[in-house]
Amino acid sequence: MAKNKGSKGSKTWTIFSTVAALGAAALARKALDKGWQVSTRRRPPENPADPDVQLWEAVAWSAATGAAVAIARMFAQRRAANYYVKSAGHLPPQLAKD
């Protein structure tokens, strides 16, 4: 029975952390889009791989997007883990220390 309980906690954490990460990524992308428009007075490239997009713009947009989304996801998952610990009293199985 303990295995089933751990499995449920694992599924709960997976869903919870995924939703938090996706929400954070969407918010980061929206903020980045707006910041790009304000700073460059241009719309961000829709597809940086498009040869019509200038190389500097493609590289800058890809780097900024990758970094912003990764950082936002990390912060969201850390907050989700803190909430999980407060709710369940222990770390999620995927984050449990050895």
C-alpha cells in the first residue's frame, strides 16, 4: 500500500510541477515579447531559423527566450516544491535527497 501512496504523490507532483512550469514559461514569453518590442521597437521574430531574420536578431532572441523561459520554469518548480513540502510534509519523490 505504501508504494501506491508514493505513486499518487509522484503523479500529483508531476502534474503540479508541469502546470507551474508551463504557466511560468508562458508568462516569461509574454514579458519577453513586450520587452523586445519596447527595446527594439520591432516585433520579436516568429521563427529565428527563417533566413529573412537577421542573424543578430535570431541569436539574441533565441538566447533571451531560452534563458528567460528556463529561469522562469526553475523558479516556478522551486515554488511548487515548497508548496508540495508544506502540503505533504516531504519533498516530492523526484526531488528527494539520496
